[in-house]
Amino acid sequence: MKGFIELTECESGCKVLYALSKIQAVVSDGRDTFIETGFDKKGESAGAYVRESYEEIKGKIEQAS
């Protein structure tokens, strides 16, 4: 499916299709990876922690683009 990548959320273990157009950033500290999809009304970053590594996500984005 072009324009989407499938990732696994850490908390629920659910597989989720993320629209590339909605991903604003991929952040990793070498251990955890966070997909930022925007900000809430308080200015806090919104998104989800995922099981895939930064490099895996980068590859998926390159393939889907």
C-alpha cells in the first residue's frame, strides 16, 4: 500500500498502518523509537512508541515513497 508503513506499537502490540503524510518525525535514543504525528492542545508531542528500530523505519519509508 503506497503512502503507508506498518509498525507495531509497543504498548498494545497492535500493528498499525501509518500514513507517511502524517509522520512529522521519527525519534530514537538508540533504545526506544517514537513516531511523532503532531502536537496536542497543550503543545505536547503526540504519537506512539513502536517496536521497530529507527533504521527499520527509515527503510520502510524509503520503500513506500
